Amino acid sequence: MIDNLTLTSPITYLSHADPTSVGMTEAGVRRINEIFDSQLARGLRPGAQLVVLRHGQVIVDRAAGLASIVRRTAVTPETPFLTWSCTKAFTGMCIHKLIEEGKIEWDAPVAEYWPEFGCNGKGPATIRHVFLHQAGVPARGLYTQVLLWPNWEAVTRNVAQLAAEFPPGTKSAYHLVNYGFIFGEVVRRVTGQPIQDYLRDTFLAPMGLRRSWLGLPASERWRAAGIYTTAREQIPAVVGFSRFAVRHAVMPAATLHSNAREIAVFYQMLLNGGQYAGRRYLRPETVAAATALGYEGLDATIGWPIRWAHGFHLGGAIALPGHPVTEPGMGKGSTIRTFGHFGQATCMAWADPDAEIAVVFLCNRLLDEAGVQARYRELCDAVWDAIC
């Protein structure tokens, strides 16, 4: 049960709650910490942060290893990490705020707010379609688009002119970066503010999240964690996103830089039904709509069954005819009500309203698919095991 303390007091990371006071075992929490340390010792990442909250109380708060291998700088709780696609949850909640205010409609065409978008077969694409990765432009021209990422006007002009790869609404195919460019431009057209400013003014600044930015500021360039990999298939992502021009770029699907503490606060606000530290940011029904199932089935980009909410992945195993049962990425205790997002073989952030738990893990080494899924499951299963 969420208590008044959770709603009226900001989360304090200077002390940890007694695990037993929030229904977790001391042995289970020790095991979470042991796994975190073991993954570092096994070389699964140079550096990482991990935060676990239960009932709004800090249970685990870890920062360890190296932010930069070259400069030998240590990870601290404030070290900004690139969160990759964990960014999408923040961008999605900006759209939900505007829906709540009546400025955007779920099933209105994107072109109603951004007329230039409604060409080349994209006219029927709605706001709901974008949330569910059904807008028809998952990745066409991705590699030629890379050069445009640092220039908002150029990249959104490119996205507006893309031809639909399939009729909008006919299937789901993960929109790696176009999800963010579409929603970011809709926010700009509706509010007159760039998405990074709207996110800061609506959520980040009033919540006290002053170490989170959409696009890394130049002043943070040498404090931010580097990006590394041991997996051949991840080399293009590491090379591309290691360029400061890309990390500095406003990419509302991929370039939120933050730390585990601040992302956990954001997820706690969602667990609180849109309220945090005595201030309401969203209505409970807005959070419920954002985290409700929108699509369950095969994702044509990812290639396996998935559950999409509206800006989030949903948890639990998925069984589709003709496909192996998928392992629950948010751990064995997750269900269709568990919501969160993963980021490019490195990061994860999720929350469960029934268990009243939030988990954020950020790191700076991309693994291959098998390695990253094992890393996620090991940590997440330990969290579930620690709950009495």
C-alpha cells in the first residue's frame, strides 16, 4: 500500500530502509548486491548503477566501476549514462500529459498536428499508432539519416518525407529512432517548445531531476560514462553514439542522459499514480492508460513476440502460436501490469504497481543478445526473489 510518506516526501538516497520493513528479506537484498558486484568482477560492464525502491523506500543504491576506461574515472551516483531507448518512456509521458490536457487526441492523425508528415502513405498514422510502433516508418533510411540526427529541422524534414514501409496500423515494427522524432515534433507543434524544454519544464525540473538531460550538455561531456562493447553486432551503435555530436543531439527515442537515482524517482512518480513529493504531475487515469496493454504479438523489427503499452514494454512471459514462449525480460515475477523500457543491450528501468517496486539498472557495456538477456534476468530474478 502506498503511504502518505511516498506521496509527500522526496526520495532520499542518503540512507537505506530496513528490507524487512518493506517486505523484503535481508538475504535476498544481499544477493542482489552480490550479483551486481559479480557482474562487475566478471567484466560484464566497466561501470554501472543500480537502484531498487520498494514502497518508495531505498533498498539498493549502488554505483561502481569505471565511467571511462581511458581516463580511469569512477562511476558515482551522479554519473550520467546514455539510457538509449529508456528515453522513450519519458518522451511518451510528455505526449500523455498533452492528451490529459486535451491538446492531443489518441486517434487523431499525426498530420493533424504536423501536416508535412501526412504524405507518402503516412496520412492514416495516428498518435496511438506511434505509441504501438505501427506508424509505418520503423527504420527506412536509418543509416543515411544518422548524419542528420544533430540537426532537428533536417532530421524531422527527412522523417516527414519518408514513405511508409507498410500501411499504418497493419502491424507493429519497433520504430528505433523515428518514434522520438515523430513525438518530439508533435510536442513542438502543439506547445511551441522543443521537446527537451517541454520535458525539463513539465517533469525534470519540478521533480528535482537536475542531472537528467535530453541531449548531453557540453559541460557534462567528460563526466558522462563512455560506451563499450565486446559484441561484434554492437560495434556500429558504439561507434555512432560515442560521437559527441550524436550524444549531444536531441533524439527523443535515444539520448536521455541520466542516472539510476533520477530515473527511479520518475518511475516512483508513475507508481504513485502521477504524484510525487506533494505535487501532482499526471492524473492516475493517465498513468493507467499509458501502462495498459495496447498490442501483444510479433514485432516485425525485433523478430519475437512482445507486449507494447503506450510508451512502455510490459512484463510477463508471452506464448504465441508458432513461437517459443518468451522469457519475461523484467524477471520471473513480472506480469502484464509490470511496465518499463530497455535500452540497447545496456539499460533497463521498470516498475510493478502490484509489488510497488521500481528497478533501474544503467551500465556502459553493450553485450550480445544472449549475454544481455542473461544479465537482465539475473538481476531482475534476484529482485523478485528478495520479496517476501
